[in-house]
Amino acid sequence: MFYFCWWNYFYSALLIYANANLVAP
């Protein structure tokens, strides 16, 4: 469960980072 929470947080951060790069490269 803890691992899943950590992975979910990491994945969310990755998506936000990628989205920011796409919007303002």
C-alpha cells in the first residue's frame, strides 16, 4: 500500500512536469 501511494505521487509529479514542459518548453 505504501509503495502504491509513493508510486502514485511520483507518477502525478511526472505528469505535471511533462505538462509544464509541453505548455512552456
